[in-house]
Amino acid sequence: MELFKPEFGLVFWMFFVFVVLFAILAKYAWPYIIRSIDDRADLIDKGVEYAQDAKAQLETEKTEVNNAKAEIESKNNSLKANKQEKQLKVNKLNDEQKKIQNEIDTMEAELKKIYESASNTDGEIYSGELKWPVPSYGKDWITSPFGYRWHPIWGTYLGHKGVDIGGNYGTTIVAAEDGVVVDINTGCSHNYGKNYSGDYIW
């Protein structure tokens, strides 16, 4: 089989047409193609840059979210610890209040027994082995009992270690039991006014 052999004239015109077409494309179409390619490349570059910026921004926001989450978790842990500490203090205060209330109840019960056992027959009042210090005035003249009370001066809830008995000026006061007077204060003490101290024989 014989191969096709183009004639010289056909080859010449084909080459001429190709050169003419290439020249026309190079003059008119090629700049637009190059410009389009460049624009497309610029658009791609901008898209890549935008994607990188968006990725960096997302990473920054992710870091901020993680930091905020860690801060919130830390604050929650701190709040829980403070809440537990306050609850422990409240429980401790409740225990102390119960203890104080038990002491008050015990004191009041003892004082009630003293009141109930007091007797003002023959002008004297006794409680156990001790004499009532103000024979002329009975238990109805107690102005402030033993135990916790609102302090008349300080205005706070404090323990009262004595029993205040009212009376008129010049009222006779007797010793609760036989003993020895160790101190007499005829002036005005800061806490007790005029007073005396004694050692008693039980």
C-alpha cells in the first residue's frame, strides 16, 4: 500500500494559512487569552489568600473559644470550690448554733429548776444550800437571768454569767453562805458598780 504524498503546493498553502491564522490570533485573540489567564490566576491567588486568611481567622477564633471555655471552666471550678467552702462554713455555723442553743436550753432548764425550788417563806429565799441575796425581793424581781441575752449596753447577743436582781436604793443584801469577805468596792466599778467579793465555805 502506497503512503499519501502531499504535493509541495498543498503543503505551502497549509503552512501559509497556519501562519496567517497564528498571526491573527497573536494580534487580536492572544492578548485577551493571556489577560483572561492572568485574571484567572489573580482570582485564584486572591481566592487562595482569602482562604488562608479565613483559615487563620478561624484558627484565631478557635483559640479564643478554647481560651474562653477554659476560663469559664476555671471560674465554674472556683465557684464550686467557693460554694463548698461556704457550705462548710454554714454547716459549721449551724453546728455551733445548735451547740449554743443546747447550752442555752440547759441553762434555762437549770434556771427554771432554781426558780421552781425558790421559796420566800419567813422572809428568806433559798436555792439549794445558798441563801437568796436579797431577802426583801423574790424571783419576780430578777431583771436579767443567767444565760444568753441581748446586752443592754452593747446591743449584742452575749452570755450573762450572773443573775441581776432589782431592788430599791438601800436594800439589804446578804451573803449566800458563810464565808470571808476578801474585797469591798464602794466606788462605781465599770462592770458591776458597788460590789464585794467573798470566799464561801461549802
